[in-house]
Amino acid sequence: MRHLHWFSLLLVSMAFASVIGESEENPSEELEEEHEAHYAILYPWFVQALGIFVFYLSTRLAKLIPFPYTAIMFLLGTLMGIGYEVSGDVKEDQLSISIGMWENINSEVLLLTFLPGLIFYDAFSLNVHLFQKSCVQTLIMAFPMVLMGTMLIGLVAYYIFPYGWSLNLAITFGAILSATDPVAVNALLSEVGAPERLKMHISGESLLNDGSAIVFFGIFSDLFLKELGVDGLGDEVTFTEGVIKFVTMAFGGAGIGIAFGLGLVSLLFILNKKLLPDENIVQVASTVTVAYLCYYVADSVLHTSGVLAVVFCGVTTKALGTSLINDMELMNNFWELVEHLLNTLLFAIGGTVWGTIISNVHPREFTGTDWGYLILLYILATVIRFGLVFLFYPLIARIGLKSSVNEAVFISYGGLRGAVGIALAVYLDNIVHRNTDDELSEFRMETTKLFGMTGGIAFLTLFINGSTAGAVLNYLGLTKQSEAYEMISEAHYDTLKMKLLDGFIHYLSYPLFDNIDFGIVQRYVPYMADFDLETLEKAVLKNKRGIPPEDYQAPNLDSVLQQLMKSENDKDVDLSWYYNLREPNNKKMHGLSLIGEGFNEEGFEALQAEHNEKPETKEYRLVFLEVLRATYARYVELGYLNRHGFVFYSLEQGLDFAADAANEGKPLRDWEASHIVNQPIENFTTYLFTRVFSPFKKGMNATKLSEQRFLLDLNRAVTFIRCHEKARDIFQQEFGKEGMKGCMDCVLQESLRETRIAADKLRSYDDNKVKVVMSQICCILLLSRASKQVESLSKKGLLKEQEATEKLEEIDGLILHVGQSSEDFESEKPLRQHSLSILDHGEGQQLSKHSKSDRSLDVER
């Protein structure tokens, strides 16, 4: 993924180049000195930094900040624009100069830089089947409805506004506001969790009607610009010529998009070597290249609709090229990154430019009267939107995907206006300013006012409609699931609980988890809180049937049974099945003493003396370390290990140090090496949390930090031991040749010695603390397993994306909570080495509710 970050820099650089070019054309700007050109790079990355902060707050404080991410970025941009204008004519700080550069960005380049990157992925993400099925429906909403909306809003501007706009300018304004913005709409739908079918209704319409609106804008803006009387500017278009131009731009753009889509599919077919990572990267690069070239050729070369071209290019690629993409995850991750960066910057730019208008710095005045007309326009535009949707409702309710009344209401309400409309208004305003000299020119004042109204509508729809869309969606019952789906969800939940129970039983058969506290597990893993003895018995016996007898190790269920039998106090309890599992002739025993079994000190020294200096041994060590590295990566993939956590970091660092030592012919020392990074980080962390963060984080003190560090130490030891054991198994299976057996045995003995050292470290800790922390680690593993199960259900299409996201957020919260309860260590009691009394009875004997009160329920080793 890191190889693709330069694409994102390229997109911003394109806009940067336009900023420099635009400033050079305007000598009145503050860029007279050559060295100031680089200031332009500050604004976009300052905006991205703000975006990171906004995203963090909006996701962590969703109830306190109910506004969409894009709306907040638009607001911040507006504040920057106002601040820029009111700060005076002389701009001395670099950020203000950078804002000024972007405030004058060339509008054509603005569209060319942002729209292809945003629209292509939205089109590529469409469900092709639903798109085909709803095609006629969306075309009706994208063309006749947009044309009527253009005319109606134009009439409002012409007859109600007191600005004296010409009819051509008023209808141009209507074209800007008549279409919903696909950028804003798709961002909204993702945030509120709209159903897939409704997404198709709204996003399909917004993608197409945005293209049609730009076509209408092109026709009527030419008519308006002709009024300026500048040679070569604008065009007189008759009704017939307008129809021909519309057909040419719309259908020509669609045709160009299909042609580029077919070309892209051919490129994907050629770049089909799945095992060559560079080809996967080039595949992704080809999609970005074709998307931008498609827009440029359609819009700037052939003068058709670039938006419609990119839409049909994306849909064609999705329909014919999906199976040719080698790494779909890489493709999606890259385009999601591009979409986030471009969305963040585009809405901030839109807000910044609008902020300069409403700042009331002469001659750009936006008075209280204008605000009143803006509110009136918002109300009338909403009424027009509702009226048009329901005017066509009898038709769209019977064709395509068919719309219900509630869906029609939400389609009407969810029609956001955004940065695309602002870009069109900027485009018109820039052209007028470039072709008029008088600062107080009537035409300049008109297009500036038009821009202020356009930005105001974007602001109001983003904040009012955008922030309340989720509530409206719920009120209309569009997120309510059917009873059948609720039953399916319950089945998924039951499956998740059984998967966790199976994993839990598996962990309990492992020596490291021989002595855990099931009460702690139930405290932190709610999915483990409501099963009974009968369910446990079935799961244990199923687990036994799935493992060869010679490899089977009975799980230690003593703590589990002790906890469960408290809730069975009114029943006779038959534990004979557990007696059979724990019968004395079970050849495997529990306990940390089992770890490192097979290591022989004398044999190890003999192997070292004979094979340590051999080059084959050195190569085997390096290979083993790579197998171990892959095992750590596999544990990350399975959710057992956090790639961004300290445990993974220290183990990876240990491998790097061990590899350096192995290259010098030294034996494995990766356990010791994994501690090299500890001390400076521990010292810094201790200072940070006990001195800096402690006033802000309740309960954070040296004791609490010590408990967290203890959890990390044990987690590292557990992961180290488990991964070494797995790596040894793989190593033995792959390198069992007799000729190299001595060298291989030397490396295996070194691994056994390392795991024995790690196990000795575990044994050196207080038994009660180990029991608590191992229980907490078990909780983390179970919750990680639950997270992977949810992701698996989502990828298989068995769980909706929004539901999966909510469930994953819930699980992440549970993981963060592990170890935070003071009850864990406060409830420590001396460990007793007893047995469940059932083990003293004959097979098949029962514990009645009377005998349970007379016999100990603890475990005897």
C-alpha cells in the first residue's frame, strides 16, 4: 500500500500546479517573489491535519458531534476563508498566503483534479445488477427531473430574488442547484448506514444527474456569458442547437466512458500475474490513470460530459473487469485513501472560497437580506425537490427497483448539494472576473452573489439534512429489519458464541492457559456469559472428535465448571463426561513444565559444538527466523496479535536483532533480543502516563501502569512461545532431510531453549497475578477471534457492512476494557491445588444439589 501513496501526492500536486499558474496570471496576488511559490503546499496538508483531528472527534464523540465529516470540513474551510478576508490586505504568515493561493484556484483544474478520483470509485463500487435494473428509473430522475428542477429554481431566482439577474443567469443558477452532489451524497449514505437498495436509488441518481446538470450548466452559462459582449466568450444557442448539444454531451460522454472502460479492462487482463506484487500495483495505477484521462479527453478535448464519461468507465470496469483484478483489497484500500484525501480537501476548499464571499469585505457583501433570501431559497429548493420526486413517483414506483413512499421521502430529503456545485459557481465567477475590468461591474456583483447563494445552500443541506438524515432514515423505518432477517442475525450471534466457545476449549487444552479464572472471562467477554453445562459438554465432545486421539489433550475446565455449577444449584449435575476426559491414563499433562519439552542441555551443547560453525546451520537459522516472522504475521491476520501494539513491535525488533546475530554465526537469541527495545520505551511511557497524562486520565497511576506492563510482558511471552512452537512444526515438516538433520536439530534445539527461557520467565511471576493476567490474555484472544468472525461474515455477505462495523466497534471497546476493572486483582486468592470432587467418584456418578454443598469444586492437579 505504501507504494501507492505517491498517487495521492500527484493528485494534490496537480491542484498545486494550477494554484501556481493561476497566481502567475494575477499579478495582484501576493506571489510576486519566486520563493513564495512553495507556500501553496501548506494549505492542503494543513487541511488534512485538521481532517485527522475532525475524524477522530467525530467518530469518538458521535453523539456530541452529529454532523457529517464533510460538513465539518466545509465549516472549517468557511472559517478559514472568513479569517483570511478579515485579516487585512497584507498577508505575512505562510498559511494566509497559502490560503490566498488556493482561494484563487483555477476552477477547471479544480474539477479535473477532484471529480475523476471521487466519481470513478463511486461508480466502480455500484452494484452492477441493481444499476442495470434501476437504469430507466435513474435516467428519469437524472434528466427530465433535473431539467424541470433547473427551470423551477431558475424561475425562483428570476422572479423572487431582488438582484435583477437575467433569465439566462437565473437558469444557470438553477442548473447548479438542481442536481444532488454525488460526493456529498455518497459520504452521507456511508455514514448513516443506508440500506443497499436505497443507496442504489440515491447514489445512482446523483452520479447521473450531476452529469446532466453540468450539461445544462454548459448550455445556459454560454448564453449568459454571451451577454458580457466579449468576443469569443459565450455562444448563442437556439432551442434546436441546445437539444443537439445536450444529446452530444450526454451520450457522447457515456460512449467515451464505455470505450475507456473497455480499454481499462484490456489493461487489467494483460496485467494478470497475481504472484507478482508490482503488477498488482500497476493494475491499481492503471485505474487511476484511465479515470483521469477519460475525464480530460471527454471534457477538454471532445467537449462532452466528463462526469458521465467517468461514471460509465467505472461501471464498465466493474461489470467486466472485477474478475481480472489480482488484489481487490489493495484496489479498494487505495481508492478509499484517495477518496478520503480528495473529499477532505475539496469540501475545505469549497468552504474557504464561500467564506471569502460571506465575510462582507468590500466589494463582496453578503447582507442580512441575502441571508433571508438564502433561507427562503433553501425552503423552496426543498419543496421543489419533494414536488419533483412525487410528481414522478407513480412512474418510478412501478419500474426498475420500484420505490416506496418512505423511500421517496428520503430520496427527496437526502438530496445534498456540495462541492461540485460550488466548483461550477467558482468556474462562472472566475470567467466573469477575468473578462471584466471594473471591480464594481454589475456582472461581477451578480456572479459573486450567485456564488454566495450556492455555497449557502451547500452549507445548509450538509448541516441540516446531513446531520438529521440518520434520524429521518430510522423514523421512516428504512433501517428496520424484517423478522426473517432478525432471525438470521440471531443465528449469526449464536454461531459467533459457539465459535468462541470452541476457541475457548481449544485454549484451555494448552499449557499456558491451564489455570485461568473463568469469572474474569465472563466479565470481559459477554458472549461467554450465558451458556450452560449441557452446551459446554456438547462443545467439548465435538472438539475431541475433531482431533486425532494421539494428539488430543483434555482441556482444564475446572474453573469453568466451578462457575457454571453455581447456576445449576437446583439440578443434579452429571460430570462423568469430564471424568472420562481427565482419566489418569491421559498421556498429556497440563502446566508450564510441558513448555520446551524435548530440550536437552547436554545434547544442545553437543549439537552446538558440532554444527554451529557450519554455513548450513546459519542458513537454517535465517530461514527459521523468516518462518517465525511469517507466523507472527499470521497471528496478526487471525486477530491474536495487534500489528500496532507494543508486543508485536518488540517481537519484530527481536527478530531483526536475532537475524543480525545469526548472520554472524551466533545461535538464536530472539527472546533476549525482544527485550532490547523495552527499557527506553518503558521509561518514556512511565513518565508520560504518570506525569503528563495522569491529571487527564482518571485512574492512571504507577500501579495501574505496572499492571498494564505486566499484561504486556505476559502477552509477549505467551505469543513468543506459541509462535515458536508453530514455527518448529512448519520447519520440521519442510526440512526433514536426513543429510541436514544435524543442522536442523541444532536450530530446533535453540528454539526449544528460547521457549524454555520464556516459560521460566512466566514461572518466576506470582501465581495469582499470572492467573489473572493469563485470564485477561485469554479474553483478548477470544475477542480478537470474535472480531475475525464478524469480518468473515461481512466478507461472505452474511452480515451487512453497517452491522459489521457496529459489532466491530463494540468488540474493540470490549478489548480496550480488558484489564481495566479493579476487581481482577482485588479478587485474587491463594491458589489451591485440589480437584473437583467428581474426579474422586466412579464414572457416571452424579453430583446432586446436596452433595455439591459438601464437596470442593476446586481443581487438583
